[in-house]
Amino acid sequence: MNYRLIEELISLRYKLLWAKTRSRNGRIAIFLAGYLLLAALLALLTTGGVGAAIMAIRSGQGEKIAQAVLGAVFLEAILASNILGFGMNAVFSDLELRRYPLLAGERRLTRHLIGIVDPFWFLFLALELGLAFGMYGAGAGSLWFGLIAVLLLFVSNYLLARLVALGVERLMQRKGGSGFLMAGIMLMAILPSAIAPLFKKNPALVTSFVARLAYTPPFLAAAAMIHPTLEALRAIGMLMWWILALTAILIWMENRPPQRRAAESVKMAWDGPTDRVGAWFGPELGPFVAHWLRFYTRNSRTRVLCVISLPLIGFLTFQTGQRMGPHSLFVAALGTFAIVSFLGVSRIALNQFGYSGGAFRRYFLLPVEPSATLRAASYAALTIGGGFLPVVLLAWIILAPYPLDARMLFMLICSGLTGLFGFNALGLWVTLYNPRKGNYASSFGNDLSLGGNIVLIGGVMTAMLLPRLLYKLWPVVVSPEAWWMVWPLPALAAAFYFGTLRAAGPIFMARREQLLAVVEGKA
């Protein structure tokens, strides 16, 4: 085993990480991420570390508390690593590592060591170690058994997260894979709320369910942490079997060649649905709009996000509207309608040219002004997002527990149009000033820039919280009686959007070299 070369490659990975953070955007991202992670770390350590151990000692249920904390951290690490992409990116592929004198097993070990030493995973390791030290300091557990259990849990957590990421990647390579993934995500979102009433009515099911969870890695680690006896040795042994099984499955999946898609027809069609929609924008912009509509609709992640956004909006509306008083669902809908038209297209709308690569050069060789493609890309996002508004409005008319009220419909339309124009205008500014090279074929992970994440996450939180805040401070503004007060909002958003389009053209021409360097991966 060439340990020295593996160590040098891991060191190179951190040098690349540091080089990336030395840029202006990288420093801003590190500052904001560090601030947020520090706040989350303090909160989680307070409840998941020493605080959880003290609570466990006082209540006499140390193992149950450890099971809950370790289980929550375990699931959060799997979901966060796959959704955000941290700790999952392949810095060195197997093909690149073949340039070094490494055997197949050494290349595999190097790739996974580079992934597991990501600072993202150390955060979760710190949380689990905090619980182990907290339990030991409170006299409820063994230090050595706890440390061994945490390290084994940490490795199994990474292996399972990597296995999930690889499974999703292989699923998306199959025909209909995006539909299966969408169904799985919807099932995960709906299942807890559907099962909770069943568990509440039948407490025996909870006991039976927890008994089956006793063989999962978080529960085994909790048992080894609390019981310094033969039971701890048995739990540690089962954790090692988990690691061996996950490793074997991961190696088998990595060695299995990916499923190739069936060859699609190469017949050209110039009168398809996208071309007919593009024709609405005139002969100059029509072909460009059609091109960008195909660019959006052929992206697997965009299709998944568009379909998921509809049930997600319904779920958020129902959850945030509970226990808010009269017209609670309507107040929640005022916020969710503002984001439904942007969630599906957000990945590309916030980074219009980040997925075009070297093809970006072609936009400057066409017999039209280059800024026309920028306007066409934005119009395509506006068209797709605007198509969601009639759908959710019809769903509101059918499903909302209110009599049909034209004032409510007017306010919801105004909210939707405000979000439609406002978010797409912000997407143009992020595209111009904070682009990022992305992978068009990637089906999972977060490849938005810092500005894109701020607009998306901050915009969603603002849209969800602002109506609730107004409901508490000035309830008349979000009531149907004040329907006439909301019409300036879409007017201002539309003015902001079209003003942005007018200003973006010269900026696009001035920053084309910087944009080209980013989308080609040279900056």
C-alpha cells in the first residue's frame, strides 16, 4: 500500500480547497457558512451533546436519548450530504488517479478517504463525539466503548451516504429514473405525517418499530456507548458487519458499469411544442426562446424539481397554515404562491450560462446581438414558471376549505406574479455577477453559487415568513378585505424585471470574458 502517495493526494485535496476559498466569493462563502455552521453547532451541541447527556441522566433514559440524537445526526448527514453535495464530490476520478502508481484498491481507498476527510463530515463527527464525552462525563457511559462506537458509526454513515448518492446517480441514468426518484421523495415527505396518527392510536406499533431499529447503526452505537459490557462488544461487532456489508455493496455497484440510455432519434423537428411557444416572442427571439425551453425541459433535475414543487407547495401551505387562526391557509398560500413559479426552474434560472460550457462562445457568433440570448433564457424561465400559476390556482379553487372568493384569487394571483417577476429579475443579476460552472447531467447536489443560494434560500424563507409576520402585526393587510392593496406588488416586480432586462444587456457584453472564464472552468 503506497501510503505516502495517498497522503500527498489528500494533502493536495486540501490545497485545492484552500485555493478555492482564497477568492473573494470563496471568502464570503466561508464566512457565511462558518457563521451558520457555528450557530448550528452550538445549538446542536447544546441539545445533542452535553445537554442531551444531562437530560438522559436526570430522566434515567440515557440509551433512548442517545438513540434519538445519533439517529437524527445519522439521517441528517445522509440527507445533507446528498442534497447539498458536501463530502460527495469526486475531486479525483478513477481515470485521473490512473496517472499515479496506484493499484485499483489503492485508487478506491484514495477516492473515499478524500471524501470522508471533507470538513463537512467532521462537523457530524464532532456532534457524535460531543454526545460520547457528555455521556461519559455524566457517568452514564464508557469512554472507550463510546469512542469506538462513534468512529464506527461515522464510517458507516459515510458509506451509506455514498451508497445512496451512487444509487441515485444510477437511477437517473435509466429511462424513467427521474419519475421513480420523484415518487420516492414524495413518499418520504408524506409518509411521516401519514404514519404519525397510526402510531398515536396504536402505541404497541411504536414499541415494535423501535425494537426493529435496534439493529441499525445509530441504535447499535447508542447501546455500545451506554452498556460497557458484553452487550457493547456485540453492538460493536454488528457495527463492523454493517461496515463490511456496505463496503461490499459499494464496491459491487462501483464495479458494475452504468446503464446506458437507449439511442434516441436524431430526426430534426422544427415545429415542436417548444418552437410553437417560442413563436409567441417574435421571429428574432423565438428560436432562442425555443432553444432555452428545450434546455430547461430536457434537464432531468429541472423536471424532477418542477413536479416535486407542486406537492411540496401543498404540504408547506397546509403545515404553515395550521393553528394561525381564521384564514390561516390563505395567509400561508400568499407566501407559497410567490415561490411556486420559481422552485422548478431555479437551478438554471440562477445560473443561466453555468451549464453551457464551451458552447457559450456560440452565442457571440450569431447574426443577432448577444444580449438577445440572455433575454430569451429569462423569457423561457418566465414561461415555464408562469405555467404553474394556473395549475396551483385551480388546485386552490378545488381543494381550499373556503367558499369561492374572487378577492382571495386576486391576491393569490398578485402574490404569484410578484414572485415570478421578482425572482427571475434576481436570477439575472446572479447570472451576471456570481455565476458558477455546473454539471448539466448532475441529478443531485447543490451546484448553485453563493449568490444563487442566498436568493433561493433567502427568498423562500422571506416568502414563507413575511405573510405570517404581517398576520401578527397588521392582519388586515393579508385579509381578503384588503385585496385592493396588493395590486402594486406585481406592478413593481414587473417594473424591476423589465428594468433589469434593459440594464442587463450592456452588462452582459461588458462581462462576457469573465462569464466565459467561469463557464469553461478557467476561473
